[in-house]
Amino acid sequence: MKNFNKNLFIYGLIPVFTKASGFILLPFYINFLDSRDFGYLELFLTLFSFATLLINAEIYTAIGRYYYECNELKEKRKLISSGLVITLFLAFLVTTLMYFFSDFILMKYVQNYSQFNFYILGISYVLFNAISTYLSVIPRYDNKAKLFTIINGLGVAVKLGAILFFLIYLNHGLLSVIEGHLCHAIFLTICYVFINKVYLKFTVDFNSIKKILRYSGRLVPYIFLIGFWEPFSRYLLVDIFSTSEIGLLNFTIRLASLLELINAAIHMTWMPLLFENHNNESFKSDANNISNNVSVVLLSFVIIFSLTSPEIVSLLNANKFRDSILILNVLLILNYFKIMVRLRGYLPYTNNKVYVLSISQLIGYLVSILFFLLVKNKLGILGMAFFVTLPFAINYICLASYTNVKSQITFSSIKENTLLFLCFALTSVHYYLENILFRYFLVGIVIFFLIYNFKLYDLAFNMKRGNVKNN
């Protein structure tokens, strides 16, 4: 657990820049795509993400659960190869169903058959993305940090280069986005097959398959709920809001994607440490310290990003999406809950009561649907943002409370609660804070709070005092 920061940097923040392409490409998307294109992009990528989740079915989590119990290469090879066989079978099943139901999905979900080519390329992307996602977790368990970093760095270059080539040079418009994603997924699949070849013998070990399915099978309802919610919630929004308004939601999600990067980094770093250290005596105190520090940093980032959002939108030359400022803070808080539920709602993973995950997530979705039926479009795009955020907030409260009670850990602190209150307060007032001096005054206060909280001021003061004595 002492290596959390190191592992977060190596296994999380460096390779997770793969996911940063959406934010890096945002200025190009603004110039070449309109709000309707952003709407279609939101609908399709949400659907493809759900399909990938169905294929992976938390098989890689089961691999992590049993990987450290395998002492010999032969045992690890059986475990990993068996997981790959299951992944390939599910990939064939899901992509085949997507193809046969293509007309129904395009007409009922997307409501536009003209996007058929995008959808067909998306099926291929789902196949390679699922395989590369499964194979990508193995280097993290096998301590191949350098290779892992290099591959993901090259993956970023391939994805960015491909999208820009198809978008600018070939002028493929919206289609260029999925073409770039497909190139990226194929590249990563080839690379991960190569570096993991020592484990991939395509041997079928039925004992390993039973063990993987027994663990991951209990997670399937939870994963299905998470994956299904994304396209289902967008389907509900299509009946109330226009494609352009959903496009505004997609733009804002991409603007808030920097926090999503941290979410991916925490996930990639935390799960291996959790399975390896949860039986240690110091685990509870370490987990509490890590979660408190991460929470303070994240909430400070949310406040700073939210207060400076008008300038960020202007810098991106995205004034036509200026209304995104109204919902940006809500979506940043959404990502905050996604991150913190990993750090504070971990107990069902370690005590093998993963059904708690499904119950908690289901409660969140039911509350959100009730909110949608009562409010619908009465709050405009702000209500749309609350609708997609509410399930994750409820899920966080349920799982963090469960871990708190069962493990007797008190997670929250006065500093954290103060920052969280300020985040919610900004949701209702920051849109009207036109005074740039006042906004940046608040930014300065938050930055000072961060410096003071982590005692960087004392460190700098002591260094300066030491230099004076030496002189």
C-alpha cells in the first residue's frame, strides 16, 4: 500500500493518457462536427461501451483475484488462457447479436439509419477493444511497467494520428472518430498479444474456467446494470431532449473527461493493490488515508475547473457550447463519485459478497428513474445532468456506508465535507458569477487550502530557512 503513489503514476496516469484523446481532440471536433454529430457520438460510444462490458464481464477482475494465488507459470498460463477463451466466446456472441439486430438498434435507439457505416465499424471496434481490454490487465499483475507505458503511449499516438488523418485529410466527418478508435484497438490487441504470449497457449482448463465464472458470474448482474444504464438512460433522454441537447451533454462529458482519466487511473492502480493487501493489518488505515487525500485533491480540482470553465470554453473556441458551463460542475461531481466508490466501496470485492454491488447500483438507478419521471424536462439540461449523475451518487453512499459499517472505518472528514458542500453550492450559483476577479479569488483560496492541507507551505518555509542559515 505504500507504493500507491508510485503505482498510480506508472500503471495509471501515464498509460491512461490513451483516454485523454477525447479531450485533446475536442478543438478539432468543434471545428469539424456539429451538435447533432456530438449527439450521435454520445449514443454510439455509450452503446459500444455497454457491449464491451458485456464481453469482458469482469473476467479480468476474476483473473486479478486468483493471479496472486498462482505460484507457478503453468498455473498462471491456465488461468489467463482460460480467461481469454471465455472472452473470445463472449465477443463472438455479442458482436453477432449486434449485427443481426442492427436495423432495430439504428431505428429505435439512434433513430437514424444513415449512420449504418458508423455502426458496422463500431461492431469491429467492440471486438478488438474487448480483447485488448482483457489482455491489458496482465502486465499490471506481471509488473511490466515499462512495456505497459510504452504500448499505451504509442496507442495514444496511433489513435490521435488516425482520427486526425481521417478527419482532416480524408474529410470523413463523424466516421473518422470510430475509424480512429478501431485503429487504436487493433494496435493495442497486437501489442498485448505479443508481450503476453508466454501466457497465451489457448489451452482450455475447465477448473480454471469454473473458478473464473464462479467469481465473475456474481459480478455480471452488477456489470450489466452499469452497462445497460448508459444506453437506456440516453434512450430515455432522446424522447425528451433533442439530439443537439444530447450533443451538448456529450461535449460537456468530454470537457469533464480529465477527471474520468483519474477514475481510470485509480481503477488500474487500486484493484491489484486491493487484492494483494486487503488481509494486511495496516490496510484499513492505509485505505482511509489514501481515500481522504484523493478526495480532497479531487474536490479541489472540481471547484477550480468549474470556476475557470468560462475561460476554458472560450479558449477552445466553443462559444456555441457555452451552455455546457451550467452542467459541467454536475458532471465533474459524477466523476468524483465514480472514483471514490472504488476507494471506499471495496468491501464486497474482498468478502466475496459481490451481490451487494448489484443491489446498491439497482437502488441508484431506481431513484434516478423516479427523478426523471417526476422532473423530465422541467429543469432543462440541468435536469438531464442530474439524471445521469444521481445513480452514481446513490451507489457511492450505499457502498461506502456498507464498507464503513462492516469494516468500522470512518471515511469522511470536516475538510472533505466542506469542499463537497462548496461543489454543490457552485452548481446553483457559479453560472451567474460573471465577475472574473471574484471567481479567481475563490480559485486562489482553494489552491492555498491545498498547499496548506498537504503541508507544502511548511516544507517550502523550512527549505527557505535552511538556505538563510547556510548564507
